[in-house]
Amino acid sequence: MSIPVTLSTSSVYPGGVELTFALARDLGYDGVEVMVLDPASRDAVELVDLVNAYQLPVMSIHAPTLFFTQRVWGKAWEKVDRSVALAKAVGAEVVVLHPPFMWQRPYHREFVDGVARREEESGVIMAVENMYPWRVAREFVIYRPHWDPISLPYPSVTLDLSHAATSRSDGLAMAIELGDRLKHLHLTDGRDNFRDEHLVPGDGNQRAAEVLQLLAQRNFQGQVCVEVITRGKTTPRRDDDLARSLDFARKYLGQDPQRTLR
């Protein structure tokens, strides 16, 4: 089967989940990644109704483990476990999650083993995302055990190319080194500065085209999810960014621009 290209609800923010489904269908995406945030994104029944209405699957769930979602779904492991339950309820194969913050001490001490155990027990891929040091006057390594998943024994990893840019890393080198542990790609881009920009792929300094070509050559079994920031853009510009991102993915994965999995 060809590598699916999905659209993250975060790419449509502040538009809602249903708008993401509508855009994904109209533009030709293969499915949706749901960032757990507002009530609609947490409701399995509502999500299944959207899957049926738009004939597009929810292929991944992004757990609410971001800084600005700390109040969503309680404490750290509760966020993870409820995300796994939601994934199973809607038929998603992947849960994307960020590593713990430094102040979450019990959680980060248990994180590596806890993630591996949950993946084995649930059958859901628990793909821990690469992050970056926070930079103000100097760098702060705020994520534990670390922002870089390369040296940590996670069975599954999400590679985010914007995060790679912000951490001054080479996303292609990371993809090569991760090997079969790379299960999920957040297709985006960025530049060498402190901002996590989430640009349209090809608009930054990451070798996004080469990453996609590597995945195609490797017979990648995971998903490519477009995660770009369109907040503040007009509707035509937003739609153009999402269409360009999909076209970029199809081109460098070696797929027919018009093909879909449906």
C-alpha cells in the first residue's frame, strides 16, 4: 500500500475538526490526525460520525501533551491513556506524544518504560516526538529525558521537521539514524531560529524532499502527516498552503498527485 498522507487538525487551527475533515476530503488527503484540544476532538462518537460522513479515517491521535494543553484531560499518564483509548475507539493506529517537561518528575522517570509498555499492551503505536531546547538568552533543556529521541530506547518515534529546524538538527540525518523506529512523520519545515515555525515543506532549511524520498525507498509502513501553521492567513492562502503541502508530499513520495486511498 502507498504511504498515506494525512492532515492534522492543528494545520487548520483555529478551525475545528469538521473543517479539517472537509478540507482533507476536498484537497485529496488520505485521512486526518486529530490533535486533542477542544470538546469535538475528544469525543469518539462525534469523530466516528465525521469519519462516516466524510469517508475519511482518523489515522492518528495527538495526545494533549503540549505546554498549552496541560489542562486538557488531567495529569500526564491520564492524558496518554485517554489518548490510547480514543485511538482505539476511532480506529487510529498511532498516538503521537511529546516527552515530559522537566517539572513532571515522577512522569519523566517512568516515561520511557511506560510508553513501551503501553505500546505492547494496547497494540497502538506510541510515537514519541522529537522536540527542541527552549532558547531565550541561552538554551534550556526543558524536556526529559531529552528533546532528542535518537539515543533513547523508544520503540516508535515521530519525526517533526519543524522541531528539527528549531533544535538546529538535520531531519534527514535523524530519519536515517532512527531507521525502523521512525513510524510517523510530521511533514513541515523550519529555519534556524528559536521559533517553531511549521512552514510549508520546502519553505525552510530541512531537506524535506529527501526525507520523503528516503521513506519511499525504505518502504515506510507509517504515515506522513502535514502539520503546518496557517493561523492568521486568509482562507485562500490557507487552502493553497495545504494543497501545496499535499502536492509536495505526493511528488517526493513518488505518488500520483491525484491518487487517494479512498
